[in-house]
Amino acid sequence: MSRERKTTVTFFPVDNGDMTLIALADGSETKVLIDCNIREAADDPEDDTRDVARDLRDRLKRDENGRPCVDAFLLSHSDQDHCRGITKHFYLGPPNEYPDDKKQDSEKRIFIREIWSSPMVFRRASKLNPLCDDAVAFNAEAKRRVAANRKKKFSAVPEGDRILVLGEDENGKTDDLTAILVKLDQVFTKINGSQNDLFRARLLGPLPKSEKKEDEEVLGKNYSSVILNMELADSGSGGIRRSFLTGGDAEVAIWERLWEKYKKSPSALEYDMLQAPHHCSWHSLSYDSWSEKREKGIVSKSAKSALSQILRRGAIVSSSCPIKDDDSDPPCYGAKLEYEAIVKGAKGKFYCTGEYPKVASPAPLEFLMAEEGWEERSEGTISKAPAILTAGIVDAMGARAAEAAAVKKEGNTRYA
Amino acid sequence: MPDAAALAGRREHAISEVERVLCTEGGFLRRLPNADAEAMPRRGFVAGWELSFRPVERIRRLNLYVDSSFPFSVPRLLLVDPPPFLTWPHIEEDGVLCLDPRLTVDPSQPVGVVQYLLKSAHDLLVDSELRKNQDDFRAEFQSYWYWKRSEGTVPVYSLLEPHGPSRKASLWRGQGVWVAGENEGAVLRWLRNWTGNQKEPGAAEASCILWLERPPLPAEYSERPTDVWKLARSAAGGTEVLSEVVSEDRDSFAFILGATSANGPCFGAVKLSSAVVRNVMGRDVNSTGKGFRRGHVPRPLLAQRMFNAPGQVSRSEVQRADPSWIHGRDRDPRYETLRTCRVAVVGCGAIGAPVAIQLAMAGVGAVLMIDPEVLKWSNVGRHPLGAGSVDKSKSSELAKKLTSDFPHAVFESRWQSLGETLFKEPQILQERDLIVCATGIWGVESAMNAWQMSENVPRHIVYSWMEPHACAGHAVGITKGGPCLQCHFSAVGDSDTKVTDWPEAAPTSEPACGAIYQPYGPVELSWITALAAGLALDCLLGKIPKSTHRIWAGPRALLDAAGGYWNRDWVAARREREMGGFQEELPWAGNATCPICS
């Protein structure tokens, strides 16, 4: 088919939180969602908060059963601002028990064909604080899927039961999951069980469990998250390819370790787009407190180096509230200045989802892959996915057309 | 008629209407970016929408497109992710659905039109998914075979009779076209006629036609030599016919497939090329002859080897050029009679030449044209022969043109007068089923009439002439034994059936001796040639048992402009004749005082 379709990355305005949709320009229109943060206010039609659930659903395809679906859902880590609303808006459970098929499209929960989850991230987070309900439900779903895979011996696992485990768990708990396990530094190219020519991702985090107790504590306290550097393309061969680095809420100690690991081969950290870690938190760049030291705080050279591997005309996106010149963190004004310095050197651009297109009424920030860097797409050019025409609707249309005598079948009875 | 800007406004309004009702209110369509709509330049789409169906189980994504003529044109639907081409019928290679080529639409109801199309597309997809419409592949075999023809192949023109059984045939292979026929003589004769004898076509090769029980489905189209053999086995006598025509001397071999579909006979051509096998000495050898001296492989074994060996199969489209197809696409029952008819046209001027052409177009099998004159520049404006034939014999040039235009039929000419013909070779007129005399010259007509009344001559002679300025025309079909032409003419050729009168009877003359002419145009003339050709065909088809007179009266405005009047006696018989512009049929009554037939 000659129709042109572009690979896009969309950041939804979810305040301090993440919700990012990757839409690949392949024939299947593959969609990968990274985190979700759908607040109650966003669901309330009486509230002015942007209805991001609707924004998301408008961009999703419907599967063979008419269910809105994503091909993969990546949960970077278990904080509520990364999984809020998942139980309400997504279906978690065995695929053959999906209960919404007879509901209207707008009421159907989103079907997740494949989950990408990290047990190590959950393990570290749960040691520090109790998991929120959404995180608990997601973790349970991940475990259910792992069990379903084991039961099927990792063969012919249906959509809805599929899972990729990102990073090894402690104590060899993932040793038997080779078929669904992505190890640290491993590159994977499959989405929902199928090879995808437009997608290639390297797993950079979470870092494995450290033998040193202190070190492990640091990793836990630094918001251990899934860190992926994804290479996205707009066509299978010879087309444009762009890297998108996302790292959840990973903070300074993690980025320092990554720089130490990759400083001799920094291409692993190169990006055309970076989702500013932890909603533009100062703590991704510094051990100091922004509110206490402001500009006198020391920026970690290693962490900044890890986050500075920007390519020409790259972009950095802070998925956060509007960034003010005050003591708040996140988002942090000081971090914004650091990121702006990074993009300036690459002739790129810094964005904040809470300020796009304007602070008073933020809207999804959508990027198209372009010849150089990324190209913003204004909201007006984004339209919702059409409703499905069922037999009943089509029959009614046909009856109306017949009544109106809008056409005449085999009406062309004159010749020349 | 609205101007271009008005049409563009109409188009934008229609597009807005579709958007308002089906997108905004219904939410069933989503506008595509213009670049998407314009991504298929051959289609000329200017706007499009995407939509989703669930015909049976799976969701199907379609795009709806309109072109620059919308809402006067029919929108098209494209299946975005179609199954492999030719898995489902009525879906073109680029995914566009072929819903109803004969559909007409009300331009004032663009939304209704789109709704109708959505319903049709849905029904098509339901039938396709449930495999209910696979027989459509058979009914429209010709189109699907064409779409699946092999790259680089040339069309095959078929002169073959459109029916079974499987039989031997001949095939001529040229650079840009191949020609298949029942035998070599027929093929080469056709080629010589078609090319005007400009180049000797050479020889045709042995081939065959396999007549199948029914047209194959796309999945059954031949891809490998074994597929060809399988098809041959499904045709009664197919393998036997194939075996008879294969030869170890040929690296390739081509034949025709035929079958009767729900819409009539259909054809395809298949070429089989043997794979080249190289021996240990590095020489190319044909493995089909292995174990036998050259030319001694038993034909059944040879065929079996050819179709079981590795080789290349290619498919070509077949375009029917047989007369049954050309003259009525197998559906005109008159053709079976006309193809056996032999006609002579005496006088190949402004009436005789078009009549000869129309008889040839109708399917008359043989036409002889007689005329002693050459074409002049003054004839060109109302004669089917053009400038290229000036100063050449009208009859010869006409026969040449018709021979090339209808290479399956027989056209002869005599560059001589009727008198010479009757004197030298009267039999060529006697053996005709019909003679059309279109000279408008009383000497010729009266001679013809006298000859018909006295000799063993054709059953019908049609005479045709026009009155001054082509304001009226006549065609008289004289049946053997009936009243003769002379019955309504004076001894010197004055007709008593005149429709018009003129204040100045003398025709206009050129500045040359005897070069008289009538100023009139080809348009009014066409009514009169149709009158004559129609009567000639009716005579051949046995519809004129008695001598008959057909008159065409031109419109009154034509007569007024030329300065003529309706003939008083003719109008007096029926006052409504005054308005003109009609055709009338009358019996050609006998005249008790006729010196020829009474």
C-alpha cells in the first residue's frame, strides 16, 4: 500500500507523571504505551483537566474483536504517577474472560496484548513503600502472565497472556524464563511476539541486584526504573531511524553508573529524544537539594554526561507540570536549565508537556519522525479513530440510501 | 453548465456534507491527510477518509476516496490491508474495491451515495470472508486472468471459434502480438488482411485450445508445468490434444485455454518454456528427448516429460478478434445469417461507400464494390475515404480499408462501371445475395432494373438516392418478381415519389464539363446512408418479402434553409408530413403501365 504513515511518539499532559505512546508506521500500526497516569480529574467530564484517556483511546486501533488495544504496555516502575488508572482503563486478566465485548466502544477497557515489566523494579520499590492499588494489580497481572507462559511452556501463548520480563530477578528466579526474558544490555526487536522491523530496543536498566548492601540501597532509593534506548524507524529499510531514551524516574546514582559503564562506548546512550528522567527532577542530575542550594548545587558530571548524548536536533521532553523558576522539584527549574544547555549544543529543543501548546490548556505533544530530528504535530491535525461500522449500522445506512434513491444500481443504460 | 469554480465549490460542499454527517455526527469516518488521498496518482483522488468495518469477525480497515469530479462521480473504497491479490474477487491490485461499474448516482445526495457504497462494501466483504463469491472469479475470468498475466508477455488475438471441444489450432508469434486461429491458413490470411499485405507474416506453429469444463479460479492458474498438465487433464481430451502438438524441436510451446463462464466464453493463453539443462561438456541439452534419437520420442511420453520437467510458465491475455465477438459480442443473433451473406455495392460514392462500411460493420461476410471513378478532393468532405485516397479508385481503396478493418471478412473491388461488369463477369453479381445500387444515375439504375427483371439474379436489389441538398432520401428494396424500379419512374428517370420541389431544378456545376454536384453536408447524408443500409440488412435477414420503399424526410428547417418546398402531392396525402424529420415506409406498388414488369 502506498499510503504514507509516520512513526510517532506522543506525550500526554498528565501533570507530573508519564504516559507516552509510540505508534509505529508498520502495516499493523503497532502501538507501545509507556506508563499511564490517568487521574480522576481527567476522567471527570465536569473538570477542565485534559481527558487524556480519551486522547489515548482516539489513537488506539481496535483488534479483531473490536477491543481498543495496545500491542505492548511498558511499566517503567511502580510509582502511582506511572500506573494510575490502569485498573480502570485497562483490562487485567485472562484474555478469554475479557468482559466488555458487548459494551459501547467508549466503555471497553483497553486490551494489553503484551506486558513489559521488570520484577527487580517491583522488588526494590516494595521494600521502600507499599505499592499502590494499580501497581499491585499490574504486578499480579504480570505474575499471572508469567504463570500462563510457564503453563504453556512458552509456546503458542495467546495475546493477552504475553509478557516480556525486563531484566533478571534476584536469586535466579527468572532463570527458567529465557523465552520471555530480556537481559540487561540485550537488544530485542519483537513486539507482541512478532519481529518488528521498525523497532529495536536495548535494555539499559534496571541495574542488577548489587552484592553490596549499601549499593543496593542506593539503587532502590534512586527510583530504579526500566531504562530503554529504543531505535524507531519509519520504514523497514533505508528509512529514517531515531532513538528514544526513556528511563522512568531513574535518578543520579543510576545515571552515574550507566555513564561509568558506557563512557567508552557512549552510543548506547545516544538519543534523538530523551524523556527527562523523573519529570525533570534535579535529583536525576545532582545529589543536592534544589530547594536548599538552588544553583549552588553540584551537578554530577557523570550523570549529566550520561544524559547529554544527544544527537543533532534532538529533543528533551519533560513530562511534568509547567516548570517555574522556584524551589519545586520535580519539575525543577535548575534541571530544565541543564537540559536546555544540552539541547542548545545540538540545536535541538526542550519541551514540557504541561506547557504545550500553552500552560492554560495543555494538549498531547505528538512528534513525527523527520529528516532531521523530530517534527511536532499540532493537535488540529490529529483526529480520533473512527467508530467501527457494524452490520446493523451499515444496514441502516443502506436502507436510508435506498429510501432516498441516492443511487441506481446498474443505472447506466445509455451508451456512446 | 456550471463553470470550473462552481464545480469545485460543489465538490467542497459535498465533501463537507460527508464530513458533517458521517464524521462529526456519526464518527464513522476519519479524514485522511491530503497526502494519503493523493498517494495513488493514477486514481486522481483528492480527498479521503478512513473507516473500520467488522464484516464477520475481523475488523477491516477501508479508506473512502473521492476524485475531483465528486459528487458527480462515484466514490471508491480501498481495503487497506487486503488479503493477497486475487484471494477475494472484486478487489483490484491496489486494494480498491470494484463495487458496481454501472452504478449511477444522484449528485445532490453525496451522503446517501456514500452510505450506499458503505453498505455495498460491507456486503462484499461479508461474502468474501465467508467465501460466498468465489464463483465471481469464474464469471469474470477474463479480468482476473488479465491481472495475473505474466510480466513482459504480449496479447494474443484469438480468431478461434468460441466453443469446445479441445482441439488443435495454430499460433503465430509476432513481436508485439500473437495470433491464434483454427488453422495456419486462417491465421496467415487474417494477418495478411490486417497488415494490408505489407509484409509476409511467415509461418504459424502448431498449437491447441484446451476447452475446460469451467473457468479456473486464480489459485488454479498455471504457475508450473505440472499445473498446466493438471489443467489439461481436467479438460476432456486435453492431454491427448497437448500430446499431439508438442515437439522436441521447440524450446517453448504455447496454447489457449477456453471455457464457458456465466457471462459467455472466455480465454487465456499459456506459454511453457523448457528449462535449459547443461551437460558435463557445458552444452545445453533438451532433457525431454533423453533415451531416444532426435525426433523419435513418442509424443505422449514427450508431453509427459515436458510438463513434468522444470520449466517456466507464463500467462498472456487473450483478446478475442473472431467475428462472432466483433459483430455483437456473441449476442447478436443476426450475425449468424449475415456472416454467410455476399453483397455487391454498385456505386461507391457518398451513399454507397458508407453503406458498404455499415454492412461490413454489421457482419456481412463478403462485399464486392464496383465503381469506375476515382476520389476527388471535392468528395473528401462527405466520403469515408480521406485525403490519402485522392486520385485513387474509390472501390479499390474502400476494399483495402475494409480488408484491414475487418480482416476476417472478404472484400473485393472492381474499378469499372456496372455495364463493364455485366458485360465481362455477370456471374460475380448473379451469385450475390443482395446488390445495393447507389449511383443515383438513371442509366445505371434502369440497366440494373432491366437486368433484374430478365436474368437469374439476386433476390433483392436496393436502390438508394437522395433529393437535392440531401433534404430527403430514398431506399427502395426491389424483390425479385415484384414491382420493379421502373414502376415509379418515367422513361427518363423522373421519380413520381418526390418529397421535395425546387424552384431551380438545375444542379450546381463545377467549372468543368459534366461536373455537377449538390451542396450538402455529411450530417444530413448520414440519415440517408442509414436508411439504405437498414433496408439492405432487412433484405438479407428476410424481412422484406415484397418490394418496399423507405423515405427519409429531412427536418423542415433544412428544407427552408436550402430554399426548397415539400412536394404538393406528397404533403397532401398526409398533412403532418409538413414538419419533416421522420422516416416512413411504404409499399412499392406496381404500375400497370410499367414497360418493364407489366
